[in-house]
Amino acid sequence: MNKKVIQSCCAEGFKESEAYGAYKIFFGTLVSDSRIKIINFLRAGKKNVTQIAKEVGMDQTHVSHDLARLRGCGFVSSEVVGKFRYYKLNEKTILPMMNLIDEHMAGNCVHILRKIKGEEK
């Protein structure tokens, strides 16, 4: 690992030997289609499990499991309002990161998808 990454890892309180494991957990969280759908839906604001399940077309149990993973990794937080628990994206890190990812994909990845689908000539 390069020296800058090592310094960054140590500054954040974890060892170099933990960095790759942490990267795998972080990026592994993003690999799931259902979790990406949930993240993108939550970009519009806080929602409860019923709203999320309806939007992404999954059962509430699956959504709850995905939300537990997202919450465990700090992608989302939750708050109880009345009898409902609402989830929202981490506005400090995840929302800006998703916006940056969108910008990156628009310039570097969408053309690959279009080529695969036969839309680009």
C-alpha cells in the first residue's frame, strides 16, 4: 500500500493490515443491487421500511437486512418518529460520495454500459 494511504489509515485509527478488510466491507456494501437501489431512493430524503420496500420492489425482511448492513457501515442512520423508524443517508459522507460517483460514471462508465446494450455506435 502506498505511504499516503498508510498514513491516512493510521490517522483514522486503524492499522494498515485492517485497511484492505475495511475496503472490502465498504465496497462490498455497494455491490448489492438492492442496497444500491435503497441508497438511491434515500437520496430523495428519509423513508421508512414500508416506503423503501414498495419503491424497490422487495419484501420488508430483505429491506430490513439491507438497512442493517447500510447502518452498520455508516451509510444510513435511523430515527424513530411515532411508531415508524425512518432511514436517511449519511449526508456528510455518503450523499456527497454518491454525487461524485454519478459525475464519474457519466464521464467514464455509462459509455461502457451503452456499448454492452448496443446503444452506442
